[in-house]
Amino acid sequence: MNARIVIVLPLLVLLAVQAARPCAANGAESQPVTVIPRPEKMECAGGSFTIGPQTTIVCDPQTRQEAEYLARLLRTPTGYELPLRVTAAGGAEDCIILRTEPGREHLGAEGYDLKVLADRVLVEAPTATGVFYGIQTLRQLLPAAVESECLTCGVEWSMPRVEIADRPRYGYRGLMLDPGHNFLTKEFTKRYLDVMALYKINRLHWHLTDMGWAIEIKKYPELTNMTRWPAVAPRWRRVYGKCTHGFYTQDEVREIVAYAAQRHITIVPEIELPAHASAALACYPELRCPNAKNRKEPVDSYFDYPNNYCAGSEKTFEFLENVLSEVMELFPSPLIHIGGDERIKGTWNECPLCQARMKAEGLANEDELQSYFVKRIERFVTGKGRRIIGWTEIIEGGLAPGATVQSWLEPQHAVTAAEQGHDVVVSTNQSCYLNYRNLAIETCYAFEPTPPELPADKTRHILGVEPCLWGFPQHRHDALVFPRLCAFAEVGWSPKDARDWADFKVRVAAHGRRLDELGIDYHRDPAIWNTSGD
């Protein structure tokens, strides 16, 4: 566009006229504004602000942590000192100002206002979290080289003049990683937390237990004795490759949780029950039903292995309460994920202890026994001041009122749970499972977490969206997660009516260079990038 034209794009014009044209900065050499997720409102004007050797960062006491984060981000690639000044008075020229403003409650807990002027940048929000997300947008306005881990010379550290008012559509914007099948190192997990923050993802769902057990529990040291874990089924190996086992010490967990919190990400731990308990049952056989097969050799199907806890044994509940007590000491998350999916049906009907429990509690079938199991764990977790979340199947046989459902099967299950008054995180497998390699990014981008048939007065129960990646080894994650996570970031944050596939393709294509700088070996999707990789 002509360098002398001032471009003003109010929201309605942006949606009706310019939906497929990213806002362009002034100057022939400038790049379009390609922020992901797309802000709710954005107006662009001619000119730019350039970070230089004299630039300072000014913050109020409430945003000092966020200011230090920004300074660390900028100092390495620019080589500038970027001194930090903490004051409630604001700043003069050539500065980036971060401050909380109570008068902006309409932005919610995570929204922000961002103004890039010719002589300064101003990020204001009602909370430090909002300021942090404003920083992520500021970060994306700068050249991709800002992501470099070394000094980068010859770059003009300019950002276009814009005014942005932004807030998320959903409060829960997640990603599930699965070290319970294939271990993911501490360093890898931190790297993903960094990139999640860039795209305003605020929940890491950590699937910690399954065929492996990836967290140290001091009361049960055998859980992390990897030689005791069951052999991985050949069918699983054929799909996901060789599995790498490992676990996080409690000190490592604390370190990762703190690292996430600094990036305004809550880690939701998952301890699977009453099924997907293969590792625990291999280490402590007394937790399985007494008639269950005690297999140790590899089996062709995961479901051939006895993976249900015994619902009739008090040892099971003593074990799980002890485990969850240690887990809740490590994770401040209000939600504790208890799994609840894919119980192998029929095994409890054959167990004398489970049958005795059903008779004593007046339970008619296995579904009601599962409901008893989940409600008992829910009472324990609630007694510790937390709430449970579990996969779709926890609604079978009736569910405790305060429980949250993660809907992964048919969309109708999200409707059912919400109509019953349960909060719902939507992870419909056909649209949200990143281990489905043929799941197109356009399908991800078109996904609508709130089912259209859900009554309007129940839509508040749809908390948000969470893509999931199951089982793959660490070195294959990048190509499966990116750029599809960028699509889900926009689904979770941006207004529904602001989403536009043609516009998104332009913006995500520009993010290829940013992902390169971040060391992400993303999938060069031909739907986004041409054959030259541009």
C-alpha cells in the first residue's frame, strides 16, 4: 500500500470489507500485521515505533514480572540494555509502558489495550495477565528475529502504529501433552510452554499416567520403577513408534509449574482412573480385581491388558487418595483431571469384590459403579478445595454436580453435559486430535466449540477448546502440533465472526519464519506454504 495512506479499519469494516486482507504497516518494506490469534478490534495508522539503544521499559509494581519477561525477550536479539523503571507515574518518550488500569474491567481478566504510537508503546489491562497477553501481541508486531536466542544484527526493531482492543472468546484455551505414554523431557515441555504463551494458550493438560507413570509419588516409589511397567502393545508401537519412558521428580514438577505460571499458563494434571491404569497395576498388583489376568508379556491390543482399578477394594481408594494428595500439593490448578474414559466393560461384573460393592451400595450395573467411583473421588478432591474434570464417560451413570466434562466423543455429549449444568471443555476427537495426521488445518480452523444446537442459556458452560496429542515420541511433536495449534489458538481467542480462512492463511504463512526462529520443526503444509517453502 502507498506509504502516505493512513489506514483505519474499525471492526465492522474489517469484517465486512477487508476480512481477507491483513492490516498493513506504513512503508513499502513493511510486513502486514499478522497477529495470531486475530485481535477483537484493531486500527492501523501510518508510521512506526522503533526500539533503539535508548529505549526503556516502564511498568507499575503490579506488572514488574511481565516487564522483566519482556526485557529478557528483547535484550538478547537486539543487544540493547532496555533498562527497567518501576513507577506508577508512566513514562516519557522512547519507552514501552506496561500498567494495570482498573477502569478497563470490560476487557475481562485476560483482555488488554495496546497502542503503538510514534514515540512510545502503551499496554494497559485490568490485570497483569492481560498485560502479558498484550506483550505477546507486541512481540508479534516485531520482526520474527525477535525470537532469536542470539544477537541479531542488521534488523530494524520496528513495529507498526496500531491501536488494539482485545479479549478472549473463551477462558479455557488448552493443549494436551501425553508423557504418560511417551515421555517428554523437562526442556521440551518448557519450550512448548514458551510457544503456547506466544499464541495465548493458557492451559497445559498433562496426561501423566497410563501405560507409563511420569510423576514421582513419594509414598509409592515403585510407580517410577520403569522395569515394572507393562510392555507396550505391538499395535501401539506400529502407530507411535518406540516409546521412551521416564518421569519427572517432584522438584522438576515444581520447576515446570512455576515456569508455566510465569507465562500465565495453568498446568492441569491428569491421573487416570478407573481405567488406563496399566503402569500402576503392574507396580501394585493388589489394586487390580482379584480375578484379573496377570499378564506380563506383550499383547496385541491395549485392551487385552487388565487396566481397570478394582472398584470393590478399599486399597484402590486409599492408593488414589494418597496419590492425589501429593499431586494437589504440587499443582495449584483449580481443576484436577481424573481421566474416566475407556473402562474395559465386563471386568467388574466378573469381580467378586466389585459385585459385593454394587450390592452394598444398591448399584444396578457397571455404569453406576463407575459413577460411584467418580463421585467418591470427586468428594475427596472437592474436600481439598479443588474440582474434578474428566473425559466424556464420567457422565455415565450420573455425575457429581461440580464436575467438569472434557467432551472427546460426539458433539452431542457436550450438549448433554452442558444441559445438565456441567462446564465443558471441548476436544471432539475428529476435529481436535492432533495425532490424526490427516486432520487438515482448515478443519481445525473451522471447528466451533459451542454446538449450535445448545440452548443460549447453556452456552456459558462451554469453557473452551483443547486439542490433544496422544502417544507420539518427542521428536515428532512439532510437525503434528504446528501450525495446527495456531488455528486452535484463534478458535479459542478470536470472535467467531472475525475468523476468516483466507486471512488466516496469510497470517500463519508469515509465522513460518517466527516458528523457524523458535526452532519449531513445523509441518510445511502445502495448504499454507508453496513448494518453495515461502
